[in-house]
Amino acid sequence: MIAALMPTYNRADLAFEHGEGSWLFTVDGRRFLDFGAGIATSSLGHGNKHLTDAIAEQAHKVMHVSNLYRVPGAERLAARLVEATFADSVFFCNSGAEANEGMIKMIRKAQYEAGHPERYRIICFEGAFHGRTLATLAATGNAKYLKGFGPEVDGFDHVPFNNLNALRDAIGPQTAGVIIEPVQGEGGVRPAYLQFLRDLRTTCDEFGILLGFDEVQCGMGRTGKLFAHEWAGMTPDVMSAAKGIAGGFPMGAILAKEHVAKALTPGTHGTTFGGNPLACAAANAVLDVVLAPGFLAEVDRHARKLWFGLVEIAREFPTVFEDARGAGLLLGLKCVIPNTEVQEAFMHEGLLTVGAGDNVVRFAPPLVVTEQDIDTCLDMVRKGARRCLPSASSIAAK
């Protein structure tokens, strides 16, 4: 008999009662160092007073009114994001997949309004992950995720990641734009080359197509900049954001330059819950912290400490790990043995991580992670790696 809670996840047998900072505590009293952060979502960690107070205060006032009326918190949040980024306008929604759906619509509609209705196809990259809706599954292009859901949504072409020649070859008269993750999270924690991102901008300008960035996972301070593309010194035309934007409260956003944003006029797109007072109170509280002087520099400093520690461990255990990879506080260890075995070993030591494609274990701690947390994590990774040595040795022998 099927469970009351639909079994769409392979859940670990852990239930958490409360959290403090980078730590989670189970209902039976065990504690775990959370270097998954709800899949890069709990940006301010657990139990952050500024965030929880903001949510509680707003909940006592009004949680939801719909977008039939003005929402002052959304207006303030949009203005702050515009001031801090390349964008001229922002649309709020509820999730990363919804933000990516909206970005796809925006790219197509902007080309239509510019007099190019034939331009509707979007080039995406192998190894991408853009969501679980039908259109974002097609944009992702992973056969495993697409299987069983009928005809694939038309309009997406895929090329190898970080390959400019392949990208240019794929551009045709129907191409509307390009969507890329500056750091592929689900696809194996693979960063785009910074020069590739610059060349991508130049190429899109050359062919008159739009450049969209999916920063759902790598954005909102995770790389030590507010958004990851800032490291390349260039900007997209439109960008999706979600996950850490509201510290764990469901929220997504589409940030766009005016020539793209103006394509969505009243009636062309919408959302019931998106940008409601409660979500915007949470997101404004997150911005208070992330945009505070010195905060992102501290994220970058801690990220480098974790990076160098993981690189050293990968060299120390070559029969367990192939390499370390990633950017900022979105890092990974590519495993020699199955990554599920490595995750299990880490969990036994009290460390929570997230699996990723390409046999990678992902590290995405809260942005408020401390040096002591990182030291503890690296100690747990070493102990977990030692647990894996017999398994690694037997596989190597084969």
C-alpha cells in the first residue's frame, strides 16, 4: 500500500526538530553538521534571529493579499535588488523551476516583441539542471529525468558545457537565447570558465540573441559575490534566482534588463503566491545580512578555507576522491567509489552533504558558516574517507 506521503523521494531516516547556525538536531537528540543547507537554501543557517523575527512579525500582520494589490515589501525588495545588480526590474515567484519557466517565457516574448517571432529556441548546456516542470525538464535535457513524461517540450538545443565553438555552431535563425548556470550544481558542481562567460556575452550580442543566467543555486552570495556572474565582470540580460533568496522560505525571482522585462505586460504572466508579504519579509531580512559591509568578503574567505581543505583531502585519499571542484561555498568532491557510499560514511560521522551528478558529493553550507564549522567538517570528511578505504581498495583491485 502506498504511503500517505507520496514516495517521490528516497529520504534518509532522519527527522530534525530544530537547528542552530550550521547544526541540525534530530528528534532523538543527535546533532549533525549541515553542509547541505537544504540544497543551498538555508543561506542564513538555522534559527537565525533576524530572519525568524522578520517572518514572525510579518505573519502577525498579514501573510498574503495576492498581486491584485500593491505589496510594499515586494516593492522595497525589488528596488534593493535592482540597486545591487544589473537588473532594471524584478518579478517574484515561488521556486527555481518557476523562475526558470518565467525566464524562458520572457526570452521568447522579448524576441517576439522585437519583431522576431521565429526566434523561440533556447540553447542550454549538457549537465544542466533547470527544474522539474515539463519545460524546464526539456531545458535540462537529461534523458533520465524526461523518461515517462511523454513528448519532450520543443524549443531547446543542447551543447557541451564550456565549449564556445559548439555553441556558435548551434545558433540558427530560430535561436532566441542561451541559458546557462555559472556553476552547475546538480550536474556535478562544475563552474563555467570565466572567459567562457565573457565570450558568451560577446557571442549573444553578435547574433542578437538574449543571455539568461540560472543562478538559482549559485546566486545570493554563495560564491562570495551577490551573484556568481560578477566574477566574470559581465552581465546577462535576464537571470533566475531562488533557493537562498529568502533563507528557506519558498521564493523565486526573475531579474531582467528593461529590454527583456518590458515584454511581460499585464496578463502575460502571473502567480498567486509569488512576492507575497511574508515571502518578501523573509527575503528582505536575508538581504539585510548578505548586503551588510564585509559579509560577502567573509563568505569568500571561508569558502577558500573549505576549498583548500577539500583539495588536500582529495590528494590524501586518491582511492576515494578524484578531485575537488566548484566555486565559493558550492563545492564538490568527485568520487572514485559511488558517491552514495561516501555520503553514508560522512553521515555516520555526523556530516550532512548532498549528492550531485558525475558521482560528486556536494558541499553547500549556510553562508554564515564559521571557521570552527569548517574545521569540524574537514575532520569529518577525513574520518569518512578512512571509512571508505576498504571499499575503495576492493574496487581498485578489480
